[in-house]
Amino acid sequence: MKIRGLVLTAALSMAPGLLHAQFDFRIAGRDFQVHSFASQGFAYSNDNNYLTMNTSQGSFAMTDGGVNISTQLTDKFRVGAQVYDRNIGELGKWHPQLDWVTADYKFTGWFGIRAGKVKTVLGLYADTQDMDFLHPFALLPQSVYPTDLRDATIAHLGGDIYGNIPLKKLGSLSYTAFAGQRKDSKYGGYAYSMTSLGTNLHSTARFESPEFRD
């Protein structure tokens, strides 16, 4: 069956070139860790343009990067933040954003609290794709991890409770529950779609009810 108008992306052309940097330093006797990453991709489609890039002609407009810093204030209390920037076609447009800024207190192995602009636990995206030391995929399946909506899905303003409950011979059970507000950037896919239809957006936000993940 002949497929026309669908985006065809070759694995080699979509694989991002990566740059990583990390170092540590000390202030007032405390260790601070700094990590950063950058990637450059190339996208090509046989017909329709994809993710606001001119992919029907081939496009290198697929660049992103970030830097984060964190420190362990006590054995149980950790704080950190990440700044991220991207230019993917019309998305991002080199406007840096505060990806997340979090205070994390772990009371015990089975109970901890995170608060601030907290990175939202979302399948592989939070666990693997957007880690500062590992960026294995240029794109994950877009029906589940839409890159154009990254601004809204990466983090929420609110808090998490989480932990790891040992189940003896059955292993362990990890859980995360979160509640808060998620906000779309005006440089993201939702705002781009609305403005292309003639709607002017001043701000957008979504309120999240508690969700659980194990």
C-alpha cells in the first residue's frame, strides 16, 4: 500500500548529535553538580512538513540544549533546577525557560516529598528521554510524547509524594502521586496551533488532579 503525505524519518537522520558537559564545585563546604547537554538533529519527510519544520526539503531546525545544577543540602534534602532552550521549526524560537526547580526531601525509603516546579513523571520521557546525562532518541512516539506540547508536559507547579516500598520476596513497589498546575508556553505547539487559527492567547494553564503511578 502506497503511503503518501506521511512523515518519513530515517533513524540515522533523526539521531541527534550530542554534546555533554559536567563538573562539580564546592561552596561553603557543599558539593554542587552541574550537568548540560545539547543535540542537533536533521528531519526529512516525503511530503507534509512536520513539527513546524520545512521537512519536505530537509531541515536542520531541530536543536535543543539544557543545563542544570543541584546540591545535596543534607542527607535527606536535595535542591536543583534546569534551564532549557530549543529551536524546532517555529517551536521554542530560542526563548529559554525554567524547565524545573525542585526541593526534594526524602523522609525514608518509602516516603518522600518534592515541591516547586516539579518534573512530571511521564513514562520514558521523564525516566529516560529528558535526563541530562542520557538522550537516546531524537523523538519518542509522538502520540504519547508530543514534542510540540513539551512545555506543558515536562513539569507541573505543585508537588509529588513518592517512595519505594519493599515487598520482601516479591521485590518492591515504586509509586509517585502528584497534583498541581501545568502551563503551556506561548512558544509551544498549543499556542502555535491556536494563533495559526486566528486566536490570540495571553496565557494558558491546566489544573491537575492527583495522579498516581506505580
